[in-house]
Amino acid sequence: MAGAPDAPYPNTEGHPSLPEPAGFGMLLPRILVPPPGPRSLALAERLVRSEAPAISTLANGDRPVVWHSAAGSNVMDVDGNVYIDTTAAFGVASVGHRHPEVVRAVQEQAGRLLHGMGDFSPAEPRAALASRLAAMAPMQPATVLFGLTGSDAVELALKVAAVATGRPGVIAFDAAFHGQSYGALAVTGREHFRAAFAAQLGRHVLRAPYPYPYRFDGSPEDCAAASLDAVEHLLAGPPPTSGPVGAVIVEPVAGREGEIVPPPGFLRGLRALCDQYDVLLITDEVYTGLGRCGRVFAVEHEGIIPDLLCAGKALGGGMPVSAVLGRADVMAAWRPVTPEAPHASTFLAHPVSAAAALAVLDIIATEQLVQRAAQCGHQLRGLLEHLAARHPSAGQVRNLGMMAAIELVRDRATRAPAPELIAPVLAAALERGVILLPGGMHGNVLSFGPPLTIREEQLEFAVNAIDEALTVTGQ
């Protein structure tokens, strides 16, 4: 590598030597050097020397490709390789990376008002976005609270529930990822995320099994019933040490834990239990919402109305913004008791992020992305099932709209998870120009959540690349 250890690697800052190819955003892959290439490796080494290990897999020896630019469903790395992104960058780029209308809205707003004063003095985009989100909320009448991240939205919803009910207890699920800040971490499922902080986390959370039909010995209906029985047992039993239960929080599809789609009727049953025991139902739609699952919000598949709904990721189209949409009467319980707001944030409903979110909502409507997610979801399911039939390690394909997964197993008879297969398959797919995301409670799931604007040819290429990756790795 050229240059001093801490000097910028040539062409890694600004990359004037990396023009995007014509049609970038709608292209099939173009691999110039085997990934990760020399520039990616150089930047990764530089980063690992400067960044604390808690927020980086580089500390584990990973050397990923380093992104240079992205548009549509394409990503270009700093070595000039062009990939198809099947992750939409954790679901953020549902309308496509760098959508022209989002970029235009960001540029115009940044040129007019780059920042506001958080809760103290609102900006125009904040008012417009609040009105827009309140109007589209499944519960009516609705009001809105803003955050920057999905964790923010989850914590705001938990705060609202605690104030509105006067009951601090919360029921969450074992297959749950709600974020890693303290309040969200308490309701997140994975023990290894919580273990180091167990002494500092609240004791207000009870856990129930999420309905996971593939790993349940019985019918999907029995799986849903067992989960609901466990929830009712917690609702009817002794409260957590902090006090009685006031809310249940659930993902309509368990995202990071493996795109686990619960059986039909589960969410309806959960809504009924919440009504029976007079507790609030919080749905975390940070990933599933805004069209990802073939409806504006995934709860619409079950026809239920939550009391509070968390949104984020896709909402900003690449800019940080999240929101809680909630029943107006429930949200009204949390209000100022002094001249100051009871919840404040410097970057609350940041004007540029709010402008981007308004553009995203327009794009979803005008480009009919909800309908497209439903249609492409059928196509994706068919492609993945055809692939799975060719590979004995593909234990199950599941999806809801454009949120899909292949669960890899050692053999189909025992369904034993095969997390050891994930890394070689991801590497082989990357060599073919396809970015995949690992996931699952057992670390054995290939997760799919591409931009809702992905071309059919790109989607087919991505699945074929996975087929080849499974073949070359002997799976």
C-alpha cells in the first residue's frame, strides 16, 4: 500500500477517478477486481486503527468492500466494482439509493434551512411531515412523535405507553430486534447484546416466544396458539418486579432474527389479548413499514390496528428520521407539566430529514411501490423456491412482500441450523457482484430486502448468483 499508514490512500477521498457507468442504478454487476479490492482493504485497515471495536465487525477480522457511491439498486465500491444491493442498506433505500427526488428535496432544503431548534422552534417541513404521517396512520385520529433512529421510535413508544397506562411492565418476544440503545435494548431479544449491561437494564420486560413455524413441532396454527398462550400466561400472571404490564411490543415480521413470518391470525390474537387485558399494542414497523411487505404497513395484512406504531429506515430515503404514529388519546397523556417539553432532542424532525421523508412518501405513492412490492414479492418467492429445490441446504424459503429469507440447514430432516454456510455463500455471491445480508436467531439465514424499485432482471441475476454461490460452496 502506498503512503504513510495514516495518510489518505490514493483516490479514497472523493474518488475523482471513479466515474459511474452509464445507467448506474439499473445495471447488472461489473466486477473489475476480486472483492474486497486493494482500496477497500486499505480503507478497512485505516478504519480499524481509528475506530473503536464496539461498532465495527472489522474488529473480528472482517474486511468488507467499502462503498463509494450508490444509486437505484446498484452500489459501487472504492475499487470501481458495481454490485446489486439485495439489502437496500438495511431497508433504508426502499425507494432506491439516491432517488433523484430525495436528492432534490435534500438540496433545496439544505440551501434554505439546514437545521432547526429541535423541540423548541419548529420548521416548516416538520409541520408538513407530522400532518402527512398522522393522516396515513392506521389508527385514527392519530398524532406523531419524531426521532432520528428506529431505537428512538421504540423508546418513544415505550415512554408513551408507560405514561398513558401508568403501568411500566412490557411484554416483548424472544425473536425481537428493536435497537441497541438502553431503552430499546431492554426489549431486544438477543442475550449477547444485553449481557454486558444486564445490571443497568430495567427489570420491566417479560419475554414470550415469537411464533416460528419452521422451528415448531406442530402446525402453524398450533405454533401461533402456543405463542399467544404464553403471552396470556404473562398477562395473567405475576407482574415484573417494576410493576404491572402496560404494553406488548412486536414486529409484524421478525426482521433481523430471520424474516420470520408469523402464522395468519397471530397478530389478530395478540390484538385481542391486549384488548382483553387492557394493555397497549406497539408494533415495530421500522423495517416492515412503508410498503416493504406489500402493504403500507404490515399490520394491514391482518387487518389490525395497533395503538402505537414505530416507523423509520425507509422513511428518510437515506436521511435519519423516525416516528411514532399513535392514537391521539393515548399520545395526549404525555404532555408538558413545566414550561419545557418532557422529551427533547436537538435534531428533532431535522428539516433536511423531514424534507427527504416528504419526498419519500410522494415517491411511494406516485411510483406505486406498495403495489410493486406485492407483485415483486410473488416473483421473488418463486425464484427462491426454484433455487431451494436445487439445494438440500436450503431448508425453508419465506417472505411477506419484498421481505424474504432462505434458512440454511445441515439437513432438511432435522432442520439443524447451518450458520457455518453463511460466510462462504456471502463471499461467493459478492464475487459475482451481489451484496447479501446474513441474519437469523441462529445466524443461518440469508436475508433479502432489496429496493422496491429493483428491476426484474436485477432480481433474477441476484437469485441466480446465490444459486451459483450455493453450488460452488457445495451446498
